[in-house]
Amino acid sequence: MVPPPPPPGYAPAPPGYAPAPGTWGAGRPYDPAAGQSPVLRGLTGMDWRPALLALLAPTVVLLVAALVAAIPSDYNESATLVQMPGFGDRYGAALAMALGALGAPFKLSYAIHWRGTDTDFGFTARVLPLTVTVLWLLALWLGLRTLSRRRQARTAEQMTRGQAAGEALRTALVAAGVTLLVGLLAGADWSPYLPGNPTGFGRSSAITYTAEAGWPQAVGWSALLAGLVAFAVYGTDALRWAAWRNRTIRGWAVAGLAAGQVLALLVGTASLVAFVLVAANSEGWQTAVSSAFLPNLGLMLIGIGSGATFRAEGGPASRGPDWGGGRGGYPGFQEFSFFDLHGESGAWRFAGLLAVASVVLLAWTAHRRRLDAADRIRLAVVYAVGLTLLMVFSGAATTGFGSGGTRSDPATAGYSVSLVFGSLLAANVIWAAIGALALPPLLASATGGRGAAAVPYAGAVPPQGPPDGYDQVGPGYGIAAGEPEPYRPEAGVSDVIGSSEGPSGPTGGADDRLAGPRDGEGRVDPSVWRDHP
């Protein structure tokens, strides 16, 4: 078959001809991300499935917590209302309360229309059910950790700081979106039936109850918490390398891990004590409700035992408990402390045992890890700051309001329960200094200077090499050039011993510590962050 003749004006391309760059036929594949900013390219060009999967379990925690609160338990029909709210209304209100674990204020109001007059009453509660918050964070951490291990097993690559930041940003955005969706679905409006005129309201009257959550606050806090947890998990390799390279970063990392372990054990023990006290001195429904606030109660016990001042106060129009303090011209005020109980039971002083336990835990941790003076100062700072923040967020506050009816101006009332900030900060600093600075040298003298045996670090560099942004190690880091660099993947957080007193190496430099023990002294294991298996 004879091919058709070329069109008029056609001439073959001369040898060596190539189209201009950017034109069709240049042989360059089309890249939709070309010209995009790095942030937009990171958000649109990456896989969002890990972030979506990681938020499944935390969302289930919120939904299950609301379900438990919505299940009827000791709900008694009053003489006024013969129609109790249905399960849908109860679940919506409970979901609004569950969002309080992420910082959302809970608002409950009711409007009364009676004889042509509208009256609004209600209150706004700001309290963190820390039990739900802890479960939410734990579920998120476990999910992220599982996904991170799967990724490393699949790719056999370490995640760089930039990649970890990108995953953290995507996780934060997904958390914000999920919280926004839950917040929009939470809440309930309920209008009960009023038979006859049992309380002075006629048949023409109507009452509407409204429960809602301040979801914008929950969206912001969930994004912040999810981003921090995701970066801590995905940035494990990068953070470990930073700690390996820098003595100061390693010291703060060891202090953070040690303080976290002490705080977890201390607050867990105090929460268990609080549960026993509530169960022994209250009715069944009060024990069930308190289970959502066990860390709050435990932190209150630690604060009172440490010497911080407990304060409960309400405004002049408050309908809260009359604490009988009598300060400021109104009775809704009371405060007491370990040193001045103001007529409260002397049993409160048993809370001092928790403060003693915190000191013993700090001292033993610093001694076991053989922390030097600088690391003990870091341990005291991290512990005091962490415990203070937890105690600040463990308080509760409500604000009541009312308007309409015979009132010409809106009426407000407030009520709060908390530890006085100045007193709890001073108490935490003093106890942290005693436990982390004063007692460890005494323990070392009593035991002949023996702490836990240091873990010799068999190697330093993972077989994959350092992540992007880090140089290879060499003689300046205590590893001779050309030496084999074995890697011990089982080294983890539990292997971090701390630092030892005295010189850190032949030159006394921070990086010389990485070479491991040379003269019988225990050395810190540079694998500060747990390796993935």
C-alpha cells in the first residue's frame, strides 16, 4: 500500500532538531503540582489516608462516651414533666458534653413563654472531663504509632522532619474537620409537655430546652493536640537524631520522658484514690458521673496535699452551694489549704501522702538515671511546668444567666472550683526542687554513688543512614571513620539512663559522650526516642 503524499508545505525536521522546552513533544510528563507553593503541594500531593485512619479511634471514643452518658440511668420522671426526652435528644446533649473533653464549653438553656412573656434562663459550663481527654489522646497515639510502624516496615525509610511536619499538619486538619462535624451534629432542642397547671404555668405556656456545645474552641484544641501528637510520633527518627547530635536537646528529651513517666504514675494513683473516696462517700449515680472527672479530682488531691489553696466561689446571684466563707459580702466563697483547713476535716491532710509520693518518685528517677546537676534542673522544670498546666486545666467554672420576665436587666451568676494559681505554682516548684535537686545526691551518698547500670550503646547510625538534613558522623563524634556501625533496634525509651556526673569524655565535650563508656562511668544512651521495630 502506498502511503499518502505529505501535505503541501511539509518538510522533514533536520537532524538534531528538538522542540523548545515547554512545548508539545518535548518529552516532559505533565506535572499538575508544577507552579504550586510547597504548602499546597504538600497538602494536595500526599496521601491523606493515614490521617483519616488515625482519627477513627478518637472519634469512636467521643461517640461511645456520649452513648454511655445518654443511656437512661436513674432517670426519674418529675411531678411537673411527664414526658422525658427521647434517646435522640439525650444523645445529642451528651455529645455536646463529650466535646468538653476537647475544650468546648457546654451551654444548657431553657426558654419559657407564659402569658405573652418570654423568659430565658441557663448556664454555660467550662470543665474538661480529663478521663475522656486522656482516652482520646491515647487512641490517637496508638493509631498513629501503628500507622508509623506499618509505613517504616513497608518503605524501610526514616521520615524526615519535613515529612513528619506534613503528616502532622494533615492530621491536625483532619482532626479539626472531624471535630467540626461532630460539633455541628451535637446538641438538642426539647419541648416537654406541661399537663394542667401544676407549677403555676397555664396550658398556654411552653418551655424549650436547648443544649449545645461551643464547637469552635473544640476545633482549635483538637487540631493543636492532634498536630503535636502526630509530630511526636512521626518525628521520632528526626527528633532522635537531633538528640543524638546535640547534648542540650538530649538532656531536655530525657527530662521530658522521665517527668512524663513520673506524672503518669502520680496522676494515675491519685485518680484511683479519688475514685475510691467518691465511691465510698456518694451514691451510685455520683460515682458514675465522677468517672469522667477522675484525673480532675486526682489533681485536686495532689494540689491540696502539696499545699496549694483550694477555692470555690460564686457570684452574688449564685445558686451554687453555700460554702460559708463570708468574704466579700456574700456567702458563696470558701478556700482552704493543707496548712489552714478553715474548719474542714483533718482527713484532708492525708492528701499530703501524694505530695510525698511525688518527691520519692522524682528523687528515685533522677538517681536511677544518674542525672547530673543540669539534667536534674531540667527534670524539675519540666515536672513543675507539666503538673502546673494539668492542675490549671483540672478546674471547673459555670456562668449562669437569665433575662426577660419581670427583670429589666439580664441577671448573671458565676461559680468556679479551682486551685489558686500562685499557690499551686509555688508548691509545685518547691516539691520539684526537693525531689529532683535535693534528694538525689543524698540517695547517691547513701548507696555509694550506685545508680542503675548504664546501657552501652553498641552503635550510632541506623543502616539507612541519617535523615535528610543531617551529616554523616565521623571522628568528631567519637566514632572512627571506617569503623562498622552496628545498630541496635531494640534500644528504646526504657534504655535511656540519663547522664553521669564528671567529665563526659576525653575532651569533656558533649558529643564525646556518644562513644559510650570508656573509663567505667555510665553514659547516656543516645537513642533517646524509641526506635521502630
